[in-house]
Amino acid sequence: ARKGWELGSIHVEVELHKDATGADRIARSISFSAALSDEHKATLADVAEKTPVTKTIKAGAPVETKFL
């Protein structure tokens, strides 16, 4: 429980889309099995925007692939 909040199970779905111009867009959906207030959802949305993965994707970090 984050900050004493009961979140229950957390499920995240991520989809990659291209718009008409070919620009990429990532759609992220997050759901919780526990009922959350709008205030808690807003706080968790802020947290999701600050994760290392989100920051890296938004910064456009290069992807390196190695074959082992």
C-alpha cells in the first residue's frame, strides 16, 4: 500500500499508435481493483508521469540491441 492507500491489484496496458502523419503515440491505461478517489487517481497519474520509463520514452532515448 503506497502512503497507506489500498490499491488492490494494478493492471497496466500500453499501446503504440501512429497518427495520420506517422507520428508515434503511446496510450497507457492503468486500472486498480480497489476503488480510488479522484484525488488519489490524480496523484497516481502524477507519479506515473515521473517514472524512469516514462521519462526515458519522452526524452527519446536511443535503443541499443545486443545479441548474446
